Amino acid sequence: MSFDIEPDWVAVDAGEPEERIASAAVKIILDGRNCTEGLDVLTGASRQAPLLSAYHLAEWLAWNWWRIRYEPRWKDLSGNSADFTGWNMAHSMRNIGGGYIWPDITLYSDGKYVSIVAKSTPLNPVFRYLNDVSRAIEGGTFEHSIDHFIEVVLTRLREAGHKQTNLRAMWHELKNEREEPSLSLRRKLEALSGLDPDELGDEQWILWQAEVNAEGPAAFEEVVANQAYCRRIEFFEELKEKSRRIGAECNPLATVESVGLDTGSMEAYQKGERLATQLRSQLSVSSVISDNELGDLVGASASVFGNGPSLSDRNTGMSFALIENSSAGRIVFRSPYRTSKRFEAARLLCDRLAYPSDWLHPATQAYTYRQKLQRAFAAELLCPYHEMIGNLDGDYSDEAIQREADHFGVSPLMVSTQLTNHGILSREELQRTA
């Protein structure tokens, strides 16, 4: 999967020196598709790239690099809250400004892959973008492409005699941040929590460093990313207290051993489905996983899946398993409902398989790679697609979906989500079910 930003330099007379020197017809190519192809409304001509400021684009990418590279998709991309506005400013090219008609391209990350979503735009008096393109590219590919583009712009400026620019200073600082481990972690955690560089105060950073040491960096990153949903971070001591107060016992040793999943490069949904399929095969599970069987897998009693508020706390913002030692642990659910508890337990099982050395296993509401992996695994483990689609036999009515949900012990939303993820139902139909 490729991603390239190609400036074709154009001489202009207006603007600041950096803008004049680095004006260009900017073509953005994603997996061979041109995201910037459009209609020049004034002339009626088709253009492969509009006239834009490559300098402004490079500045925007350098300033927002950490948030684009690590901050997950916002929970509601159609939202209009102040929080969404802040997220959108850092992720949508439409907000670059400078008087240009920027493409409607949004970039966000699950930590391993960067999603790039380009949308066609309505007719306006100047320029209309024509193509809808959406792809997820590996983080390393994204970094290489952005690095190359910024270096190209800096070379253009340097050759024109403009070496000392704001972009050069920003780029130098960003490279230093990426190379220094402690500062890189700070910037990554800031991005995951929706903060711009240096917005996290020093006192807060000291607290966060202690949490990294207590929970491990990978687990704490998930907790930080969940702030968009629960509005606050629950620290390790709070989670320990909650697990003792309302959690159920679970035996870490009961979790099945690794199923030998290929850890090569693949998107979260692919890896999650493959892991669940391999686990079902290893366990010789042909159909429904009962509460007893699921309890055995997570090392807990089947009684934990009963409807009711016990063992659950909606205020926590996430379900989690806390491993106290090699033979003792506690599990806390977010939801009080049986089907949701089964889903959350399956997610936590996946997390313990994928991250066996962690003490804290969070199942959050965020859209990170780890959480998407959990969701895909849990859906396929509890409601295997090929069996479900055979049972439905072309009937996707609400009644048929409810029957399948009852059969597998899952929610109707999970059945609909499986159908949507495999292209049977549309996103609009899924929203209606939700």
C-alpha cells in the first residue's frame, strides 16, 4: 500500500516568501488512486492536482504529526462538539487554511495503521474534488511518505535561499522528539489523549510516568486513549481497588496457550478473525460457546455472565482483567447484561493471548489496534461468520437476526456488525440496528 504527496512547483507572485517559493500543484496518491483529481470550475477543465501551498501543508503535517500518527478515530465523525472540533482541526486537511480549497482528506491512526479517507466535495465556485478513496497504510509507510514530502519542501526553500524557516525549526524539533525515547513516549501519550505537543504539564507527566511503570506502557496507552469516552483516566490503584470491590476471581493459568498466530503485518480485524478461527479449531468448537465453556477459557465461573449490576461498573469506562500474580486475577465488566459480558470476556481473553506479559488487560471503547483486534476476535469466537450466514440463509430481517443472536448468546448488534463487516448489510442498516 503506497501513499505519496507529489508537488509540481508553480511560480506565483502573491503571499509570503515561503508560500511563493513552495506553491505547487499538489497531487496526493493513495494506493494508486488520485485523491486530488478534480474539476476546475472556472475553466471547466479536469485537473490532476489543484494549486495549493505545499509549505502550509508541510507545516500542518509537521505540527500534527504525533496526533495523526497515534490518535484514534473520533467516536463520532459527524459530531459537532468542541472536543470533535479540536480533533478535526488536527486530522482534517480542510482546516489548513491560507485561502486555499483544500481536499477533504482525514487522517487518523489505530497505532499500527494510519487510515486516510478522501471524500469528493460539493460543487463550489472554484474547484471540486471528484474521488472517494479510503485506505489504511502501515505506520512506517506513512512516516516515510511524510518525511520525504517535508524534506522535498525544505530542499525547495533551501535552494531558493530560504534556509531559516518556521518549518525547518518544527521539523528539527519533531525529529529530535522521535529519536529520544522518553520524549517520544510523552508525545505519543499526549496524542492518544487528544493533546497537542507540550500541552501535558510536567506534574501530570510525572504522574503518567508512574502509571507507565505500574501498568506497562502498552496497557497505559489504551487507558489514555479511552479518555474520549470516560472523560478521565482511572489510575492503577483505582483499578486495583475496584477489582477487589466488585471484581470476580479469574485464574490466569486457565487461559489457553498461544495458538501460533502469524504475527506478520495485517489489519486488526484480519488478525482477530484469524486468531478466533484458529482457537475454535484448536478447541474443536463447532458451534455455540456456552457460558461454562467461556468461563473455563477466561478462568472464571459461568455465574459471572448473569444479568445484573454485580461485577460491573458503567462508570469505569472499560472492562478489564487485572492479573495479581501467576495464579490469581480479577475481572471487572463495564456492562450489566449477559450478552455484553460474554463479548467483553471474549475480548479480554484475546488480550491475554495477544499480550501475555501485561498485568492489566483493558477492553476500552477506543478505536486503537489493540481494541479493534479484541472486537474482531470476540465477534468471530462467539458468532462465527460462516456458520451464522449459513443459518440465516439469505434472511436478514430483524427477526432472523434476533434468532441468531439468541442462538449464539450474543446481542443482535453483534450479528448485524458481522454482516456489515462482511459487506452483507450497509453501514446505514447497522446504525438502524444500533
